[in-house]
Amino acid sequence: MASVEELLLNSLKELARDELKEFQWHLQKDHLCISKSEMENADRLKTVDKMVVCFGPEEAVKITVKTLRKMNQNLLAEHLEN
């Protein structure tokens, strides 16, 4: 079975560049432990690493699902939940 990091990364790979930026924007707006400067030039790998360090694996998945739903990426959110 894939690790949490791999699952999160695979979900973020489905987002276009602008969608990734929106995802990162929501992260830094909603969570104090992720700063704007950290997300400014972060790629998908850095975003996943920061989320797992900041929230832990289980919470990172929940936050990713919640954020994807905010962005109307419901299929991606559902896939990650399963």
C-alpha cells in the first residue's frame, strides 16, 4: 500500500499549476503553521513534506480532503478518502 506522502502527492499531481497555487493559498490562510513564504515557491513535494511535518500523516490527509472540497475538487477528495 502507498504511504500517506505518496497518496497526498498523487492527489496534488492531479491539480494544474493554478489549482496547486490555490490549494497552497488555502493552506496558508487556514493554518498558522504554514507561512505564505513557505508556499510561495513550493512544488508539490515540498507542499506534501510541509503538511506531514506540520500536521502529521493522518491530519494531513483530512486537511487535504477538506481543502480539495473547498476547491470543488470533489472527485479527488473522494478518491483520497477511500
